[in-house]
Amino acid sequence: MRRIAVGMSLSAFMLCAAAANDVNEQLRRLIADGITYVQAEQYSEALDYFTDALKLAEKEKNDRGVYISGVNIGTVFSYTRDFDNALYYYQKSYDAARKANDLNSQGMVLINIIGTYFEKQDVDNARHYNELFIKTPIDDLKLKHYYTLYNNALIARLEKKYDLARYYCQEAIKHLPKDAVSKGIPHEIDMGDICTDQGLYDEAIALYKTALDSASASGLHMYVRNACEQLAEAYEKKGDKEQADYYRQRALAVSDTLFNQQQLNFSKSRLTAFERDRSQRHIRELSNSLNISLVIIAFVALLLIVSMAFLFVIRRKNQTLTHSYELLIEKNNDLSKQAEQSKALREQYLAALDKAPKAPLPSPQGGEAPNALSSLACHAEASPLRGEREGAVSTSYLNDEQMARLAKKITSVMEDISVISNPDFNQAMLVQLTDSNTTYVSNVINTVFGKNFKTLLNEYRINEACRRLVDEERYGHLTIEAIYRELGFVSPTVFINAFKKVNGMTPSQYQKLAREKNSYDEPIK
């Protein structure tokens, strides 16, 4: 505890003075009043003021206020030898100083942390925080040098390196700040402790009595208690029980004067209640945050599940659509084969008609009336297909043979890619090339082919486009645009719409799927 008194005398009072510019007036006043009670050695009252200051600082999120309040609460706990609570508030203060990036405040609270670990006889932590203190720059280099020496003295003593501890302690006394409230009394006690550890009891007792006289003359009752406690221990080890009991009783009397235990316990309970409420509030905030996080996680998980289900459905639909496209391509291939077969059958049929005997012309005087087929045959022999162009009276009715012959001519023209690829190709040109008339051509296209001229033309052009899109050997060097322009389409929109109407997909989709299918179907060589 002696070591903490040094820290308090040189740091806590300085903090109060610095607080004026860093915290609001109410907070500064609470801290100043608390330190006033510390100076008066009224620790329960001091603790009440520091507790109120800590509440206000945390409420206003004032890191500087949290630091000053915390380090002073820690010091009060150190005076009452509640070192665990002291460390808790020192650590709280250190964290606040680091958050505020206040190096001077970090250095000052480290001094008290090192002293507390010394009181707990924890050499490892004392050494660790001393290394932190050495690395932490503070403005007052003389003060830092003094505390570095003093820290080394305490650590050397914990390590039982007594000669080294005595050296550092003597050097620290040389650099003691002139305005130190302790007036060097703790060092007299420390030197006595080193002598006690070495068994030099008479020398230790002399040092303790010197410290006791100085503390009594200065009214520093905390050091009076410390000196009496150490005198009782030295006399006990020397074997003088009477003197040991005397100084022990004197130390207890001073403690009763310093600490009103009942009032101090009440002040501690106020601080404990505040910490408990703060912890519960923090737990509730964490719980609410956790609940919100769980809701967000659940929502995200639901979205993920829905997205995966949606992607699965889309994938299945794409697979189904791709399969449908593949079936359509196969169907187109089958239709192309059927078209070739139909063409061969038409040619066979027309060849048979050419070999059939011609029916006699009907008699103008009457007689046996010709049957319908012979009359139509005679009509066909008279070239009725040219009737409209030649000015003769014509009819829109054609028999099967005439339809077949005209359908053959239409097919022959439409299969000539060089003809239908002309962007200007139209029905009038088809009529001229089939040596017929518009009525007969329209009748045959509608009856035999089951569609109008424009649809028939687009189908022939699109069928050729399909063939070229797949034929990589001959047309693989051409773009889709080059292909449709070579086939008489004047715009991509017209081509794509016509292609989709025939095949149910875009040209690029058709090309991709058809080429993939051809690569799968290609026999292994």
C-alpha cells in the first residue's frame, strides 16, 4: 500500500488540475471534491464523489472523465487494501486513456497498476506493466525517470535481489520530485523493508521510526499506520513481542480513525450497485443486439434458402428449355428429311402424270360428256395457268394435277437460295417465275403449303439460315449478321423475330445448342 500512496500523491492531484479543460464543470467539481476528501483522509466520502463522477462521465461518454474517476476510485480501494477492485478500476482507467490516445494519462495509471501488483506480490505482471510504462512516452521526463527507478526497486525486491533493490531505491530518493506530498516517507519504509528481508532488524527499526516521526509531524496518518505495521513486524521477527503488540495496537487505532468501516462499506455498496446496474444494462443491450442479429441471420438464411430454391427452379426450367430446344432442333432435322422425301414423292407423282395417256377433248356438239378429270386435263392441256396473264377467262379452281404441277414450280423457285435471297423478292416475282398468275399461286400456297407467301418465304430463308449456322466448315467464318444479310433480311430485328417464330429461340441459342449436339452425336473415330 505504501507504493500506491506515492502514485496518488504525484498523479491523482495533478489529474484534478488537468481536468478543468477536459471535462464539464459538474464533472470537474465532483472529482475535485473527491480528491479534497482524499487529502483529508476521509475515504468513504471521497469514494461517493468519485462514484458520482464515474456515473456522469459514462453517461456523457467522456473518456477523460472516466479515466480520472476510475484512477481515483482505484486509489481509494488501494488504501483500503482491496487490491482486486483497485486493479479493476485502474484497468478501466487505462482503457479509457488509451481510447482517448492520452499518453500522459496512460503513464500515470501504469504507475499505480505496477504498485498494486507489487502489493499482491505478482512479479510477472509487475514486470510486464513496467515494460509498458518504459515504452509509454510522457511529457515530464524527470518524473518518468524517478518512477522507472522506483519501479525497478520494487521488482528487484520481489525477485529477492536486495542489493539491487537498495541501489534503485537510493537512486529514486535522489530524484524524488520536490513537490512530492509523501516527502520521501515511503522510501524510508521501503529501505526498512529491504533490511527486514535481509534480517537486519535493528537497522530496519531505525528506518521505520524515522518514517513514523516524519509522518506524524506532517499529519500523514496513512504513512503513520504503515510505519507502525512495519515496526510491529520487525519487532515480531526480532523476538520483542511487547514492542510488536504496542505498534500493532497503534496501527489499528490509526486505521479506525482513517476508515469508518460501516460508512466505507456503504459507499462501496453504492459503487457496486452502480456497476451491477451498468452490467445488467450492458447485458440487456447485448441481448437485444444478439436478438436483432439472430433475426437478421434468420432473414438472411431465409433469403438464401429462397434464392437457392429459385435458382434450382430456374436451373430446372433452363434444363427443360434447353431440352425442348434440342428436341426442336431434332424436329427441324426430321422436317428437313421429310421435306426431301416429299420432294421426291412429288417428282415421282408428276413423272407418273406425264406418262399417263391424255384424255380426249370434249365434243362441242354434245355426245358423251367428258368426266371431270378429262375435262380438267383438257383444260390443263390448254395451259390454264397462263390464263390470267394472257387475258383469257380463268378460274381459281385447280384440280389435283394442276396444283401438284404448280406446287412443284413454286417449290423449285423457293429452294433456289440465290433467288429468294434477293431482298426485293416478292410474290409477283414468284408468279412470274412459275409462269402462272397471282390467284393460282396464292391458292396453291394456301392449300398445299398451308400458309401465306411471306411465311413460306421466311421459312425457306430461316431453314437455310439454320443450316449455315451449324455448318462450321463452310460458314464458320461468317457472323450471324453476315448470314442473315446474305439471305435477304434487311434488319436484325426482322431476322430474329422470324427466326424465333420458326424455331422458338434466338439464332445464337440455336447455333450454340445445335453445334453442341452435333459434337455429342459425332461418332468416335
